[in-house]
Amino acid sequence: MLGRRVVTALVLLAILLPAIFVYPPLAWGVLTLVFLTVGAWEWGRLLEPPGASSMRAAVTVLVAGVALLVWRDSAAWPGGHVLIVPCAVLTLYWVVGGGLRLARHDARSGGWLLAAVVLLGCWLALYELRLRGPIALLSSMAIVWVADIAAYFAGRAFGRRKLAPSISPGKSWEGAIGGFAAVALLGGFAAGAAGLETALPAVLASRLPLAAVLAVLVAIAALSIVGDLHESLLKRQAGVKDSGWILPGHGGVLDRIDALIPTMPAVLLIYELLR
């Protein structure tokens, strides 16, 4: 299992890193649209009826994504702050609606259309962040990765109190706090590091005091937990361990991007507001 996980991770890096650093942003947009389309298909499989839901969700994300790519690169794109409203709506949905869905143990309501909308929003945010540069994109995703990795090790070492035992028994409050601490620590360093001027911590620090910067970064990390728990609940209600099988040793695409789904629109909203 470990060998397959490592090989899959290396293959993904070999595909994703050139799309971030070498090729034009359009390559990243196309590549991630394919990934998010697969994620939509996986989400649809966890709903009822799975066949119709998966196809509708995937086709909606793919068609709408292609249309947005064409529109974004055309003279008809309005520019300005056109992305603020959709990003604000998605962020509000996850902050309020995501918590309510977890509290009610209801991750399947909204059907395939909701799945398509939130995944399309995540993809658009990933593409727009890449247009702002590789550092902006990677620093945004790194918040989620750092929080997840630190939470895992902190939970293993100190975890006692379960965060959401009926949804994800492995998560603990101590792990979450460890993740928040790591994000705050590394975010504070990145806020003043040379060469990272377009990174999210530095952009925040150019407008806000350090305490506010750290609070925003921790809030994003907390939102990533909502996305993680939501997907765990979705799988639990569907009675499956993984969202799919396309990534050997890792499960499905949805298993790898669950924490990015609510956080990336929120990060893009911040960039837009501070532009």
C-alpha cells in the first residue's frame, strides 16, 4: 500500500508541477478541470441514484468549466471584481451551511447540482490563483497541507478528545489545534520572507496587523477541516471507504481535494478584496 501511495504521489507531482511552474496557466486550468470533473463524478456516485447523479455532475462541471475558460480568455471578460460575489457566496455557504450539514449529519442533500456548483467554484479559484502566479497558488494550497500534516502528527502524539467521533473518529481537538499552530507559525514566517511577496501571508501582512493575518490563516485552516469532515460524512452515508479508485493507494480525487473545496474560493475572495 505504501509503495503504491508513493508511486502515485510521484506521478501526480510529475504532472502537476510543470503545469504550475513551466507551462502557461491555461495548462493548469485544463488539467485541474479534468481532475475536478472526475471529482464531480465521484461525488455523484455517493448520491442517489448514483449513475444519473455522477454523470450529471461531471458533465455540468466539464461543460461549465470549458465555457468559463473560453470566456476568461476572451475580450468579453469583464475583469474588475467580478469574482467577489460568487466567492463570497461559496465561502458563506461553507461557513454556515457546511457546519449545519455536519451538525445534522446530512452531507447528501442538494444532490448533484450542489456538488457541481461547489466543485466548479473550487476549480475556478484554483485557476484564478494560478493566474496570479505559482507562489500565490502554492501558498494557498500549502495552508491546507500544513494544517493537515501537522494535525495528523499532533493527533497521533497528543490526541485525546475526539473532534467528530460519529463522522471521523481519527480526528481530535488536539490534532486540530496542532494544525492551527503550525499554520500560524509558518504563516508568520512567510509573511516577511523574501521572495514570497505574492504569497497569501505576505499579501495579508501588507494590509493587516500580524495578529489579524494569523487569525485569517487559522480560519482558513479551520474551514479546511469542514471540507474534510464533510467528505468523510458523505462517504459514511454512502457506506464506502474511499470516494473512488483512480489514484492507487490514495483512493479517489475527492479524497485528495476535500479540504481544498471550501478553502480555495475563500482564499480567492481574500485576494480579490485586497487587490
